Amino acid sequence: MSIKLVAISSHSSPVNVVKLNVDGDLLFSASNDKNVVMYYAYSGERIGNFVCSGAVRSIDLTRDSKYLLTTTLNGYIELW
């Protein structure tokens, strides 16, 4: 197995959290810019964006990757 460096630049403010799904094929990043961005982990290709109600502090996924849970600085818990 070789390691591949993938540079990703999708946020307008520093990233607070990153998360891989259980299968390791999807990568999520969350930031103070209220966005959670979804990528293919191996290529870094951006494949989705979730706009939250506030700066994102944490993210989690269901084991089947069907749902994304976010918590924001303004106290909201959002299910996508």
C-alpha cells in the first residue's frame, strides 16, 4: 500500500474537523464557514456540500454512511 497526498482547498476559514466514513472511501471536512464538504477520499474530488446553521464543531456518520450528524457553535444539532 502506498500513501498518496491529496491537497484539498474547499473552505474559506480553518477546518475544525475531518472524518472518514467506515469504508474509508468518503472524507468529510467541516469549518467555521458553516460548510461540511464531502469528497472521494482517494482522489480528493469534491462530491457534496452541506450548509449548516453555524460554525461546525463536530460531525459523525451512521455506519452505513446514509446520514450525517453535525453540531454547530450556535447549539444546533442537524441531521442530513
